[in-house]
Amino acid sequence: MEPKHAKTVPGSAEEDGCKPKPLKSEDVFTFGSKLSLEEIRAMQANFAAERDWEKYHTPRNLLLALVGEVGELSEIFQWRGEVDVGLPGWSDADRTHLGQELSDVLIYLIRLAERCHVDLPSAVLDKLALNAQKYPAEKVRGSNQKYTTYSS
């Protein structure tokens, strides 16, 4: 079955022939690794198989573990007030801890998708296309209102 996503997201600036404003180099962050979701899925599946943990990795158990990890991630931000982009003033230890908790969330999310037979990369592309339709840039730029405010 072909994924529903297209190379150009419907309703996006690119589809309309417009280019988004270029970001200043200091605004751009990119991941250092080119590790794919499929590679992470395969590594985690192998990790679980080597330990005979598949029997414990039911969708319900994985979801509950994911929620727990999101709670641990939330604790890092709790009581800090608003946190600026780039986390200025955070220690290396805080950044490392944040990376570990974000990784736990991602690993459980990918494992849950695998065990539910959801092609997560395709689902992400489909969801981005849907969001572009629900939140057309020309209507929502600069606003954080829910999409029902813009639907006609």
C-alpha cells in the first residue's frame, strides 16, 4: 500500500511556490547523526530479543512505560519556569540527562509503533500533510489558535 504523503506537503509554502523565510544560521539546529527510525527500531528489537523481553512488550505495557518516561522528562523542566530555546545556562549534566530521557521516550515510542504495526515514518509524513491542511500558513502565521478557529 502506498503511503498517503506527498513529497510536497499540501498547503505548504513550497506547494504554493513560496519559499519560507530563511533562518539565520544561529537559529538552525540539526541532528549530528543520520540514524533512521528504522535503524533504531531494528536495534531495539534486537536488544529486546536478546533478553527474551518480547513477551513483556505488549502495546499496553509499552504505552505505560512511555507515559512513565514522559513523566521523567517532565520532571527535568518542572520548577524551572519558562526555558529558552537552546537551554542557555543549563549544565552539561542537565543536557545529558535531558538527552537520556528524550531517548527513552523515542525508544519506547518506536517500539510501541513496531508492536502495533504502525509504519511510524509514513504516519509522520501523513500527519504533517494533515497539519498543513488544518493550519494553512497564510491563515495561521503568528497565531497559536486551534485549527477549528480557521476552518470554514
